Amino acid sequence: NLLQHMSSISTLTRQFVDKADKFNISILDTRKTTPGLRAFEKYAVRVGGGRNHRFSQCDTFMIKDNHKTFFGGIEKAISFFKNVGSFYTPIEVEIHNIDELKVAMSLGVTHIMLDNFSPEQVLESIPLKKDGVTFELSGGINLSNIDSYLIPGVDAISIGALTYNAPHVDISMKYNRRM
């Protein structure tokens, strides 16, 4: 069962990678993994040609909606995480509209997740991208719609379904005895 599960993750990841590689866009997993299987599932993503986004919340400070609400806006959330005192931990900000993108860019954020953006919104965002900034897409991207998100200027697409919704792969474990 474990081998079948990991094979399904690798197979699905490879299908995404085959589409995105032509555009130099990385396919990333997320932290949405099965309890106790995170290392295995993330390894399966790598075997399929994908890359790991982050293993835990300690790898990257990811500013999400709850942080913006708690701290009183995107500016205060970014300020808090910049002043935590960590020397190496980068910050990524989950963005939901062009106005938030402009604020994050003006504050020097270099890792931007355009969350649930339509392809049209992504196209509108690309001209705002500065050198040294990465744009990652997330939210609702699947094999049937990924082609419309393979846009020059996008660096990565993160897909939680790689680990939590990969279609079943049937592997027979029949043994043939040779005489």
C-alpha cells in the first residue's frame, strides 16, 4: 500500500512536471501531507521530478491571511516576521489581489505566492515582478487547467493535490517462481 501510494504521487507529479518543464516552471508540493508520511510523500514528489516547497513552518515564514488579520494588515505582518531575528529564514507572502502584490513588492518581499489568481490576474501581475523576485502560483491548479497558468515569469506552481489527492496506482505484487 505504501509503495502504491508513493508511486501515485510520483506519477501525478511527473504529469505536472512534463507540462511545466517546457516553461522552466518548477512544480512544488505543499505541507498538506498524510500524518507520519510527510518525508515519504515529499520524497515521492522529488522522484516524480517535482520539488519540495517546505517541510515545516520553520523553513520559511509564510505570511497567510490569518497573519494579516492578526497583525492588522500585510505591512504589519511583514514587519513582524522581518523583525523576528532569524538570520536565514526567508519570508513568503500569500497574495490575493494586485493591491496586496504592490504592497508586498514595495516592502521588498522577494517570494510571492499568487493564491487563487486567474490566468488573467497572473498576466496582470507579471509586469510588476522585479529582478530577484519569485512568483509562485497556488490554488485550484490541476492537470485540466495548468496549461493556462504556464506563463512566462511564473517560477513555480505549488499543488497540494500531489500528496493528498493523487489517483490510485495499481501495482501487482505477484510472485512468479522459476524452476
